[in-house]
Amino acid sequence: MSDLSQNILFEHPLNEKARTWLRLEFLLQQLQHNRSLTNLTNTLGFFRTVSELLDIIERGDVRTELIKELERQQQKLLVWTDVPGVDIERLNALRHSLKDQSSALLAAPRLGQSLKEDRIISMVRQRLSIPGGCCSFDLPVLHMWLHNAKRERDEQVSEWIETMLPLNNALNTCLNLIRQSGAYQKQVSTNGFYQDNAEDSAMLRIRVDSSYQLYPQVSGHKTRFAIRFMPFDSELGETPDKFTFEIACC
């Protein structure tokens, strides 16, 4: 393998809750990265991300699931208080942090409601499904908003993003704890295939050396899974008879 090779991390959810959370994380990260709206192209990308975020939030009770997970993690930490050698001060600090985030999420207004009711977001959202539907003659309000002072637009974008902070903080905490719950182990794929028990896991984290030019296709659920490693180039690429990769069941 080349000295320049590096691992590529693939994450795959094993239940619907983890699937939703990973999609929310993906969209929230996009909002942060694309918050500086300097032209129509990245502005429409920002509003499209907001629209997709609202679509997911409207389809399920995300708040309740996150609060349940934060409470479950608090109970798991409580078990460690009697284990010799545990840093009690750090453990209690983490428990208090989880409790504070749960309270903040519970006290927050209905998730996404202020974004849904915002005049500009609502108008853009209605036009996104129409090809070319956000032209200046279709959305003169957006065209005019883009000509406001950048400082004014940045302030409004910050206000929109801040409404998602309770969700963002709780989601990051839950996903980080889930990710940290599983340790990577080296495994061997035979003829591009690997299967194992998931042990009631929520997520798989798979690291593959980029020099192989392979990506995993995962099928399974919280108790068992199977991975088929596929070549990036489906016509000329090859899958080694045996190769090593790393996997963590979280």
C-alpha cells in the first residue's frame, strides 16, 4: 500500500432512530458551514438544507427520542459511580451536562416552528420543488433580501441557526456518546464479504484504507449485519480475496 493511504470512515445506522439522527447531524453541519450567504447559489443551498431539516423534524418526534436517550445515558453513567478508580468528579460533570441539555431541549419551543413560520423561509421552501422556481421573477422578496447589507443578513441567519441550538447540542452529545461506546477492532473480509452479530448496537463505524478503493454496502439491523465491499470503479476495480479493515459496533 502507498504511504499516502489513509482510512476512510463510513458510518451506517442499524435502526431508524440512528438513521434519523445521522441525517439531522448531516444537515445541521451544512447549515453551519454554509451560513455566510454571499450569492444566490449558496443562499439556495442554505434554504434547501433548512427545508430538508424541517421535513425530517415534521415526520417524527425527534425531541422525545433525544430526551429519552439523554436520560438513558444518565442512567448508564450512574452505574459507574460505584466502580473503583472512576473519576467521580468528571462523571458527575457529564451527568449534570446531560441533565442540563435534556432540560434545555424540553423547555425549548416546538422544534423548527419558528423556521417554518418565517416569511422568507416559507416562501423559498414553497418554490424549491419547482425546477428553476427561485428565479428573481418568481421570488422577488428573496432577490431583494440578498441586496440587504451583509451584516443584516448574517444577523438573521444567526437567529435562524440559534433556534436549532437545543437540538444541535443534544444531538451532538447523544451521537458522541454512542460513537464512543464501541472500540475499533481489526477484521478480515473474505472475497469482499463480512458478517457478524451487532449485539443490539445502533451504529456501525467502518474504517477502510483508501488505497483499496472500496466502499461498504451494509444490510442488517441491531442484532446482526452483513457487509459487502464494493470497488469504487465498478467496471475496472477489483476486490481482494482478503483484506483487513476496522469496525466498531456502537
